[in-house]
Amino acid sequence: MTEQDYTTVENSADTLSHYPGIPRLRLATAYIPPQVFREMFPLSEALNKGTLFPELYRPYRRYPMKGEV
Amino acid sequence: MDRSRVTMLRELQELEFALVELNLYLDTHPNDNKALSTFNNLAAHLAKAKKNYEARYGPLINFGHSGPVSSWNWIDEPWPWEIEY
Amino acid sequence: MWLYEKKLQYPVRVSKKDLPMARYLLTQFGGPNGELSAAIRYLSQRYSMPTGKAKGVLTDIGTEELAHWEIIATMVYKLTKGATPEELRRAGLGSYYAIWDKGIHPSDSNGVPWTAAYINTMGDPIADLHEDMAAEEKARATYENLINLSDDPDLIDVLRFLRQREVVHFQRFGETLNHLQGYMNGKKFY
């Protein structure tokens, strides 16, 4: 692994401390916030919706059908 | 179509879906004990629900994973894509 | 080792024949952003992953994608049941029928057969996970297109389910990417 260059403003962010469990954001590096499990949908609703987790539910609004707005 | 079969399948689908979701969640959060115990509860429920279904309609899983059978009903119809839900 | 459960993951209700829709749905059976591509991609990538977590995620999501592949086939099967060659021809499925009859063939909506050119197994865990996240977004977008093409509430119901699965898979792959990036950098991330 190459040594990190801490002299530039962007890279010196790496020298800042961070809370345990929260990775530091890095240049040229994608990061997706991890899910924190809180509660679940009831089983029947979960199957209908396609996920057990309310925070991951992202419904799609379809193109209006004929006669709708 | 046997409506009680569809109802039993629906119960299995609901249980198994929650278990798939928890399985995937635990794969990336292996230390989440709350999720683990929820998984275990549901897995126990599923074992019972499977036994009920299989007693009436035959094995759900092939190669012996649904236990011994009294006749070779694994090949019986309808297959999943033929069932009227 | 794979086992098969004789049960659909989600119930598929089809009340009437719809050959044009069956044709569009074929893209998720054997097209570039379809479930077969997803399954083969993830199940192939898992062999060169460096951690148990990554192998687990790719194995499990890859397996779920095969279940979705089965759901798409079920939709096509039910939508084309009882169709005559004349009806197939009028729906633009004449060329398909000429080659594959009533068989459900892994190809896209234009009859282009499935190819491994739709997937990549780079062996580079970071590249592979980015491909997986892109694949989930492309699948999600394709399901949105299919939802827009249909006016049948039963079909739309299944398509919404499949679309939401892609959102969840994206999240899992994102979490796996975080983990692998931490691993490749020699640090532990949670």
C-alpha cells in the first residue's frame, strides 16, 4: 500500500479522528451508509412491499395510467 | 385450484421472505444479536410450517432435505409455475 | 451445492393472456439487466472474494436472483398459455416462436440470446462490487420501465416486488463494498 500524502487539504481529512464504526470518507471511494436495524414490517406487509425494513422501502410512482393525473 | 394449499404457501412465502431479508442483513451485520434472535424465532416457525405443508403436499426440497417420504411424490404436479395463486 | 425449493418466492397472479407484455418481460429472463445475468454474475464473482462476508453476500443474493428468474419465467409461462402461432405472430413473437416454439428461452425482448458478455468477473473485489451495484440500479430501472409498460395490477404487483428487491440488494452490496474497501486498506470497518 502506498503511503498517504497528508500535505494536501483533501488528504489531511484522513488525519482527523473519527467515531468508532464510522469509516472516514476518502477521495475516489464510494461509500454507502450502513443500515441500522430498528423495526420490521409485519410479515404479510413485508412480502407485499418487497422488504422487511421500513427504512429500505422506496416505492415507485408509475407513469399515470390513461385517465389518471 | 386447492385454495387451502395457496393459503399455506402464502404463509410459507411470508416466513421465508422475512428469513431471506434477515439472512442478507446478517451477512453484512453478523454481530447484530437482535437480528440473530429474530432470525432464530422465525426459523423455528418455518420448520413447523414446512412440516405441516409437507405432510399434505409432499416435500418442498429435493435430495432428502425434506426428510423421508412414503411415496415418490416429489415429481407430483402442479409445479410452482402452474399453481393459480 | 444447490437445493431447490418447490415454491415461488412471491405469488404470481395472471388473469389474462398478454403476449406483448410477455415479450417485454423476457428481457428480465435473458437480457442484460435481467435475473439470470444477476445470478450468474454474483455466483461467479464469489470465488475470488477475499472475505467470508463477501462470499456470503454474493452466494445469498445470487441464489435469490435464481428465485426471481423463476418468477419471470412463471409470468411469461402464464401470459403465453394457450396462445396460437397466429396470436404470437401478431404480438411480434413470430420470430421467437419459429426458433423456440413455446419454450421459454433465455433471451432479451428482441430475441437476442443471453451471453456472458453481460457480466464481468474481474477478480478485483472493488471493481466487482461496483459492477454489482450498477447491475442492481439497471435492474431497478428496467423494472420501472416494465411497470410503465403494463396496466395490469397483478403484473405490476409482482414487478414492484422485484424492483424493491433490487433496492435492498444495492444496500447490501454497498455495505459489502464498505467492508471490502476497509479490508483492502488493512483496517477494520464495521
